[in-house]
Amino acid sequence: MNRSWGYVLLGSVFEVCWVIGLKHSNNMLTWTGTMIAIIFSFTLLILATKHLPVGTVYAVFTGLGASGTVLMEMLVFGEPFKMLKIILILVLLAGVMGLKLVTGEPKSEGRVQ
């Protein structure tokens, strides 16, 4: 189960990379990196959903990706810093953490793991 959450976290990091890549890619090397990040991101998302509820995984994945993208744009690419954005990101992250905390162990369907 913890490995699956690790997939979600790592997939979210790759999501931030490809979303930023879509905006800032300007040559074949950066577009290739963006496409590789897309493949890794969704592969990790698929792996995570094998052991965790799809709805929770997707909500956490997109929440972390959106938060990371906004923060990276502010820290690295000069997007204006606005306190309201930070507050809303914290609210979003609180919801993401809440979803993770309330997600219980999936019921075994006769599979041996």
C-alpha cells in the first residue's frame, strides 16, 4: 500500500514536469522530455490504481500536481506571488491529505498478494 502512495507522489512530480514542459518547451529536446514525463506520470498513476481506489488516487494525483505546478511557476518562472494562491494551495493540500487519511485498506477479493 505504501508503495502505491509512493507511485502517486512520484507520478505527481512527473505531472508537474510535463505540465510546465507544455508551456515552456521550445525545441526537440524539451518536447521529448515533456513526452517522457507524460508517459512516466500516467504509468505511475496506473500502477497506483491497482491497489488504491481510483477516485482517491486521481484526486490526490491532480491536487498535488496542480499545487506543485503553481508553486514551481512562482518559484522558478517568475509568476507573481499572491498570498491568496498560497492559502488556496494549502486548502487544496489539506483536502488531498484528508482523502489519503480516510482511504482505508481495500477489501480483498480473493487475491493472494
